[in-house]
Amino acid sequence: MAPRPRELSPERSARDLFGSEMRRYREAAGMSLESLAMVVRYSKSALARFETAETMIPEDLPDRLDAAFGTGGIFGKLYALARKEIHPDQYQRRMDLEARARVIQEYASQLVPGIVQTEPYARALFEIHNPKATREEIDELVAARMGRQTLLITDPAPDFSAILDEAVLLRSYGGPAVMRAQLARLIELTLTPTSIVQVLPFEHGGHALANGSLTLLTLEKGTQVAYEESIATGTLLEEKTLVRARQRAYDLLRASALSPKDSAAFIRAVMEALPS
């Protein structure tokens, strides 16, 4: 027996509505995913992901669907809404995508990326950002953050790279002992078979990513997404043109950052300058 199609929730988001309408028109036309794939020149598996809102709709698909179904621009209008929409569960989706990523690239302007934080550093962060939180709530947040780090020791582990602004190293959380341990952790990761950490010194000056943090995730089949984060909000970007622009900005920073060897020396100097 064929598996039952995943239930759709068109009221959840514009992307879900797009997928729901895509399935509705396809079934009304008596078309299988295989037959639609031949018409719009996308694979069956890709179309299945678009119908279930698992991945962002590519910009050329709406016109192809409108032509296939004779819908006079309906899918173009739905796409215009979906591309501007902030996905309702985007942080959880970011976590789900991170767990599947084969390549993880981070730029951090102020804080050590969560995936490589030590437990005391993470605890200090949560205590500052959640001053009214109970000990139990802080413990839960720290445990969740530490749980993410198992991604880097899976087999096979994803390739991880991070560009750290100098401010990340100089801004202290938890005191000298906590920072010393955190910096030592970063030195360990500067150049391994699966990790690279580079420092971007202040002398580099301004750049396109200076006002936030960025994570680029590359999945199994080369699909790439970007996640931008500011003080209290995050935005998941899946449209190819936007992701390409963020990747280009990241690549420019990587070319300007210190080499892994020089980055390790830089981090060590910061660590040694900490008060005892």
C-alpha cells in the first residue's frame, strides 16, 4: 500500500498554502507527482518537498505551475507572499536543518557560536540574558545547547567552519576562568580534519555582516539555507538569490580573516592576557 500523503495545514503559512494549492490542482488534474515532474521539469522528490512546505519554493516554479494548470498567475501571487513571510517556526526549522547539515559555516560578531560554547560560557550567557530565570530553567537551556554539540562528533561529522570577530574573543562572560576555558576550546578547533576557526581582527574594518551573526547550512544534496540572528530575532533565508549573497559575503570575510594557524596564535595571546 502506498504511504498516505502528509496532511497539509494551509492556514499555517503562505508556504503551506502554496503547497496545499499545488497538491489540490495536481490531484484535480489527475496528475501524479511523476507526471507533474515531467511537465515542470523538477524531480518528483523536489515537488514532494514543495507540496509539504519542507523547502522554499524556487523562483521559477510558480510560472511553470501556472502554465501547467492554467491558473492565470495564482501560484505567482502565492509565491510573492511566501518569499516575504517569516516562517512561523523558523528557529525550530533551523535546528532541524542544522541536524541534517553536512557543512556548517558560522560568522559571529559578538558571541561564541552556540555549537562550540563550553558549558560555563553558555551558562553565563543565559544567566545574563535571562536574569529572572530559575536555576532549573537555566539548566534546561544549557542542556539543550550542549546537546547540539553532539552534531560535531557524529560519524560522519559535518564540516564546520567559523569566522569570529575579534570582539567575540575580548568580550568576557563568566569571568577570566570561564573565558580561558572557552578560548582554549576554540584553539582546539582552529584546524582539525572537520573544523576550521578563523579570527577577523578589528583592523579589517567594516563589512557586510558586521551587524549580526550568520549561519550557512549545506544539506545532503547541496541545498543551502542561511540563518541570520540579531538581539532577539532570527530569520531563516531559503531563497537561492539571498542565500548566494550571504555565502558571497561569508567568502569575502574568510579571505580577509587570519589563517587558522595565525588565528590560534591570536586567540592564545588573548587568553594569556586574561587576569589570573
